[in-house]
Amino acid sequence: MSRAYRTLSVVTLFVGRSTLLLIALAVIFGTPDRVDAAESEKPNVVLIYIDDLGYGDVGAYGCPDIPTPNIDRLAAEGVRCTASYITNPPCCPSRCSLIMGQYGQRFGKYGMSRGLPIPEDRPTLARILTDHGYATGQIGKWDIGTRLQGPLNVGFTEVLKTPPKKKYTKKELASAPEALRKQLNGKNRQSKYFCIDENGETVWLTDYDGDSMVNFIERHKDEPFFLYWSPEAVHSSNIEVPDRLMDRTTAKGKRRKLAGAIVSVDDQVGKLLQVLSEHGLRENTLVIFTSDNGANGGEGGTSTPYRGGKGQGTQQEGWVRVPTIFSLPGVIPEGKQYDGLVANFDFYSTIASLTGQSIPDHCDGVDLIPYLTGTKTGTAHEYLFWLNNQPDDAVRRHMIAVRWQDWRLYKKYAKDPWQLFDLKSDPKEEHDVASKHPDVVDQLSAQHTAWEQTLAPLGEIPKLPSGAPNIPKGHGWAFASGTN
């Protein structure tokens, strides 16, 4: 990336609104010809959204037994966020909040509510980028909106088709471990993580995704692009993880399978960084790496130093605090740490500002770049809120909470008393100090009440006829009408 473009990036990001873009361009370049040249170098964006990756399961966050050199390189070449949150856990609501750039409750999503539509009266992140001249691609798990709201219906220009899964033979099944046999028998002998590529070869699905990322970037290297990779990995069950991946870790017991799956994710990050570097795109590409919710303890995942996670730990911090890394060499400082409160819905606002657009009015997020660069100090959000109270949702997923400074205010149901924890001195939330700090309880509960009054009512999931999946099956890519 040229020195002039680096200056353009910083000026544009700091003002945070596209209305000043031409002023910045005129100051930097001085002539219309140079303005056109700058427009041809719009920054690219790659957003990586891992499934169930815990705060304590990445080397850059202190993990000792799973090597993640490529993810760690992203952290070394960017900013590692230590208080990054999913305000609408778990998988489906997390992704809906991400793509819309706002609390899910603003469109009636108060729990899993899989199949609830995302709103169509406001643009998705993909839509604003496509409309701004970007090639926009999606790879992997979707789990957003209704069956009629697949990637190509909500703004993406292309989506990787879902490859056929390997089907184990009866002979393979007979010699498989008992736990794997049990899982496969319930799925008609169909694999979760092995697929068949276009050459008829059996390959690891995460590897297939990584190769597809490379393919997307090579096809769009000469134009601005947005790539959203949301793999199945490392969602349970990881029982099929091959020895070649597990043997690269020092993890023990059931955690060894998860560790191998995480190693494979790291390999794909390595492929991404390599192809960006090969085409001179690394310094013009923002890479965001994060997770859709906290660790799955049932797979051996950890949220260290915090307690809890997916499954039986959903009432604690570990379910909603996730590893998050921003890397854009030349714009974002390298090897830094940001401790302010951020949420996944900030990614939308940050990407909009980075690409020279105004943040849509519906967004709850803010542009994080000024905070990551140090131009703005303090926390990106004074408060963050949770309200998982969908009446028919799983009991373990009910949660009402507020984060402010080092405090976490929490209760499971509206009728319950508030519990208060100081996460700085008590990261495992073992000592409720609500009785010692009634002023903090009153302050945070009042903020939650005020926020709750701004939300939409509980949404209703429509009954739709069965039909084609929202991501086509097969090999290669499917394209939105008029884009191929």
C-alpha cells in the first residue's frame, strides 16, 4: 500500500464519516486523477467468525497447549481486544447481530429463535459493501434469518456451495471408535467434518474452506472485496479430528480433539495471510478474527481466566467474552492491546467507516479504529447489555446482564435478585458483592431498564414451506443474479 493511501486511511478513519472523504482526498492528493487512483485502492476486509472458540484457547490469549502461530501473528501485527463481547449468544443470534450491526432485540430476537427473519427495512453489512462496489463472499456456516434469507438474498454477491459430506462405509464404521460409531449411526453414516472435493477426494472441511478463501481472493485481487468466513469449526463434535492435527498439540484427554480442530483453523489463517502477501494485499486488508460465543466446556474448551462458556456455563462471563483481533498493518498499531468494552455489532460500523461510508442510523456499534489506534481514549461503550428471555428457549440460555467498567451485573430471570461481580479481582465470579455495592446495582439496573424500553417486542418465527437450502449444495460458487 502506498504512503499516500496509508495517510488517506488514517484521515478517513479518524473522521469516521464519508462526508469528509473528498476533503481528505483533496488534501492528500490534490488532483482528481489521484482521487481516482485512491478509489481503486479501497481497503479489503476479511471477517473470520469461528464457532465456539474460547477466550483461553488461542496462544495470543495465553493458551499453553494449542499452537496457533498464524492467529498469534495476526495479534502481533494488530490489536488484541481483551473485553470483546457477544451480546446475543449463542450461534444464530450472534450471527444475526453481527450482520445487522445491532442488538438482536431491536428486531425481536431474545434467544435462539432460529428462523426469525432479520429485518429487510435496513441494510446488512454485506448489502452496504456490495452497493459500494465490493465483491462480497461468504464461506461456511450461515444460520441467519429464515430459509429465504440466504447469503445471496441479503447482499452477498457469491457464496461457496456446501460440498457433499463423506459417507462412511460399513467396514469403516465397524472399525471406528465406539463414540464415533454412535454419532455416525445417528446421521446415516455421514461425516460432519470430512467432505468430498471436486476431484472426488476426501478432505478435511476446514482445509476445504481455507483453499476456497484463497480461491476467492485470487479471483478478486484486482478489486475491493469483503470475505466472511464462518466455518463449522470448532463446533462439536470434534471426534473425527485426525491424528495429524492432534499430534501438533500437547493437549490431553477430550481437549485433544478440540485442540486439533483449532490447529486446523490456524492453518487456514496461515493460507489467508500467505495469499494476501503474495498479491501485495496484506497492508490493504483489514482482518478481523473472532468467535461467535465462548468456549464449549463439553469439548474441553476454556475461557481462562474467566469461568463458564457454552453448555452448562452460560451464566458466567466465559459464554460471552471472546478472543478478538484486528489487523491492518500501516493503519492499526502492531502488538497492542485494547481493554475497552467492544461488541460484535461494532464490526459493521467499523467496516462501514473504513470503506468510506456513513454508519447507518440503525447501528448500535461504533467505529473502533480510533480506539484501536489511540486517537480516541477510553472505552468504546460505557455499557453493554444482555436480555435473553425468550419464553420457550432452553433454560440454560436465559440471562439478563450489564457490563460497566470492571463490573458485571447479572441475574437469570427477571424475578431473581441481582448479583454483582468485580471481574478484575474476581474473574471467575465466585463472590457476589451486590450487598456491598448497592449504588452500583442501582445504577446498572436503571441503565438496563432504560435500554430495555428501546427494544422491539418478541418476534414471531414464520412458518415457511420446505424448499431448497439457503446455500446451494455442490462444488464451486453460487452467484447472485447479475453478478457473474
